[in-house]
Amino acid sequence: MIEAITSLFTLSWHQQRQYRPLPSDVTRSFVKTPGGDLELLTSQPKHRDPSAPAIFFVHGGCGSAGVWLEWMSYLHEAYGGTLYAYSARNHGASYTVPYLRMVYGTPFTALAQDLTACIQAVEELEGKEGELVLVGHSSGGGLVQYGLAQSLFKCRALCLLDAVPHFGNL
């Protein structure tokens, strides 16, 4: 029993960027923010439809942009708009912060600012503001709802998949 308790003092947190292998139809870039670079995955359609809005995927708390790769590859074939997915800080290949700072020193508003920076970067690329289709899963859905409720960004349409309410899990 004493060994189990003393082993707790040897635990440590090491967060490293994870560069997931990408399919040939997806590229990786980074959006610069004051905190660091955020991973942005992009899939350009084979046959661009100018009337098809871009889709922007937002992962949940235990994911990264990489969880959307299968959807991006499928839609690359079947959809005429550009597809984007971003990784929040400490997820995927985005910048990392120490564990305690992430858990206790990162307010929800900071995560929303990161998301806003990525959405604005994509809107610049697309040349349109407020025209993205936002797809949020789990806590990513809550983050999208929060950003919309705070008027941090606008969207053409919203898809929530098993999303947390914007006011949290409690």
C-alpha cells in the first residue's frame, strides 16, 4: 500500500505535439495565435462547387483535428466545399502548455479565442465571413455554442453531435 501511495509522487505529465499521418487529400498548416500555433487540417474538393460552403470541424475534449480525417476523406469525394478541422491547444499538433496551467489556468474564454482565431483565418482563406458550416462534437460543440452566444463569430449553419451545452457539463 505504501508503494502505491509513494508512486503517486513519481507521476508526471509530458505533452508533446502529435503529428498524425495525413491522407493525400488533406494538408496541415498552422494558425498563429498569441499563445502559439494551432493545427489546421484542410481538404480541398476534387471538383469545387462555388455555392457549397466550407465546413469547419471542431473536436471534443479527448480528440484532435485528426478525429475528422475519415469524414474529410469521404466528403473530399462527395462534397464540393473545402473542409477544415482544427486542433485546440494541447491537442494534436497544436502548441502545448503545462498540465496544471491547462487544467487550472486556462479559462474557457481562452479556448474560445483560439477557435475564433482559426475561424477568422479560414474566413480569410475563403473570402467570406459568417458563411462556414460549423460541426462541433462533445465539448467542441459546447465551445462553438459559446462562441456563437458571445458573438465571437457567425456561421451559415451549425451541426452539433452529442454536444455539451455552452454553459458546461454540470
